[in-house]
Amino acid sequence: MRRLVVTGGCGFIGSHLVRHLLAAHPQAEVVNLDLLTYAGNPENLADCAGNPRYKFVRGDVADPAALDQTLEGGADAVLHLAAESHVDRSIHDPGPFLRTNVLGTETVLRAVLRHAVPKLVLVSTDEVYGSVPEPARAAEDAPLRPGNPYSASKAAGDLLALAHRNTHGTPVVITRGSNTYGPFQFPEKVLPLFLTNAEAGQSLPLYGDGGNVRDWMHVEDHARGIAAALERGRPGEVYNIGGGNERTNLEMTRAILRLLGKPESLVRLVPDRPGHDRRYAMDTAKARRDLGFEPRVPFEKGLEETARWYRENRAWWERVKTGAYRDYYEKQYGDRLRAAGPTAARR
Ligand code: NAD
Ligand code: TYD
């Protein structure tokens, strides 16, 4: 590989993927196209800034000119991760989700065709299958039943990509990853939110009864899965990439509290997220068989290392949790925590 273009490389998974690609392809230049929205943070790639093979372009994936400029130098592949990624924000305002995840993905698909890029990996999510009742698991051909605006916008991106493949022969491969955790995750997602709140002695707002199930995958495993799809994925195919660590949110919360030595009294059961999907669970046999992908990081070890990272990088998340983050926090949790009882006001 000579030149790889990543979109959304200043985000959580994208920053790990950029690092992974620079190491795995020692001859390749890795170009990162990112708009730097609230979730994009150049600090996530501070260690790559001096690498002559790493290049950053600030731009919007929904802007064809930004893609033309980025792809002018040619590319062996585009790895498309740029997205609005948080379910709760999509409930407040779906507009940016439709723009970036639907229109942006369509714009990337057309640019890949225009520039005859030989491969596009579209990074999608297990959430497109919607809630999967026990004991079923969604395989790649399961119906798409997205349950919130975020997952609906991701499902629309997947469908556009498959339609593009059918209509134009666009060489797109789709990965559907499960809930991901690890260093540099924006502290709006549950795991870094709870780790940082617990560190600061603040409440952990657990939605509903805490019984919702997610399958946790370490971010380095997710990056390896995306890289495996780049190398071995067949155009037009979808691959489920999972961590194999299904936990209820309550189990995950208790594991965090045990690790940090914090009391359960920090947990607040708060009014549920509307339309909250009960369980995500995928059948991942196809990725094992066709991509040779197996997650490697055991959940307990990954969680312990992640907890240590947030403890040792307090300055990173304290900077992130300022300004607009505080407004978001009040909008999302103010009433919920007040509804959970008088002690819930401690934030
Ligand atoms: P993130 O929110 O941490 O980062 C998103 C990045 O995209 C940011 O750097 C942001 O600046 C950039 N971006 C947003 N809109 C853009 C635009 N219009 N143009 C260019 N850049 C833009 O997201 P993440 O958690 O790293 O997720 C990355 C991808 O993986 C997303 O497509 C998401 O749907 C998918 N995914 C995430 C998870 C998870 O658990 N986090 C699981 C499965 C799939
Ligand atoms: P989240 O990290 O938002 O990921 P997703 O909704 O994409 O799975 O949430 C993971 C789980 O944690 C989900 O079941 C919702 C729950 N959750 C809480 O209980 N409290 C919170 O404050 C957040 C953000 C999530």
C-alpha cells in the first residue's frame, strides 16, 4: 500500500486505526480527512504529528471538493469512519447525523468512484440490526431494524453503499462493529463517562434498569478488524466484527466501580433513553472464517488498562469536559439526575 485515506481519524476509533495503519504499512502515507467536530481531537494523534508519513487535512466528508482535494494524489483505499456517533445526541437533534452519516457517506461513495479508488471500507455498527432478543444473534443477512436516529442514519449509509455496489460496481466492503472501548474515547459514551465521573466522585447515570446488554470490543481489536477487512474483505460483502464480551450495563458499571475502588452509591438509576435497544448481539462467524479475525483483548484486562489510561490522562478528559460539553451534560442529565432523587444533584 502506498497511500491510505482515513476519514474521521481524529475521533476515537479513527485515531487508533491511523496508528495501526502507519505501523502495519511501513511504506504507506496515511492521510486523515477530518472536520474536527466536537468529537474530533488532534491531541488523539499527537504522537503521529511529527511522522512524515502522516498527513492531516481538515475537511467535510459531505463536501465533494474536500474529497477531490484529498484523493487527487491517488489512494489505494479509503477507510470511512467520519460520523456523528452518539445515540443520545441523535435523539436531541438528528440533523447532523443525516448530513454526515447519510449525505457524507453518499459523497464518499461518489468520490471513490470518481477517483477510481480500488477499495472503500465503510465502518458501520451492530446497531443497524436493532435490538436482538435472547438467544438470537444477528448475522450479516439479518434484517436492518434500527431503533434510533443514529442507527437509522448508519443503516441508510450501509444501504446506499450496497446500492452503489449494485449500480456502479463500487468496491465497498462494510464492517459492522460492536460497542468499542479504550483510550481516547469521548466521555459521552457510557464507559469513559462512567470512568471519568467515578474518578471525579460524580454520579453514574445508569439508564432504565441497567439490564441492557452490549458486546464490548477493545478499540485495538476493532482497528485490527477494519484492517483485516481492508486486506481480505470482498467488495459487496458485510462483516460483523464483535468483541465476544456481552455484559449488562449494570455488570459493566460494577466492574468499573470495583476497579476504581469506588462505592456503588455513586450509581443513579435514571429515566431511560427513549427507544433504548435492549440487546445487541451479532453472529461473527463470517469475519472469523473469511477475514481470519478474532478479538484478542480480554474484557477484564482491556477495562483495567482503559481505567488506568483515564486515571493517568486526567488532563485530556478534563479539557474535553469543558465548554459545550457542560451544556450537553446539563441537557442530557440535568433533569434525569434531579428525577433520580435529591442526592443525584451531586455532579
Ligand atoms: P467519534 O465520534 O469519536 O469520531 C468521529 C470523527 O469524525 C471525529 O473526529 C469528527 O471530527 C469526525 N467527523 C464528524 N463529522 C465529520 C464530517 N462531516 N467530515 C469529516 N469528519 C467528520 O466516533 P467513533 O466512536 O470513533 O466512531 C467511528 C466510526 O465507527 C463511526 O462511523 C461509528 O459509527 C463507527 N462505530 C463506532 C462504534 C463505537 O462504539 N464507538 C461501534 C461501531 C461502529
Ligand atoms: P452508549 O455508550 O451511548 O453506546 P450505544 O448506545 O451506542 O450502545 O451506551 C451504551 C449503553 O449504556 C447503552 O445501553 C446505554 C447505556 N448508557 C447509560 O446507561 N447511561 C449513560 O449515561 C449512557 C451514555 C449510556
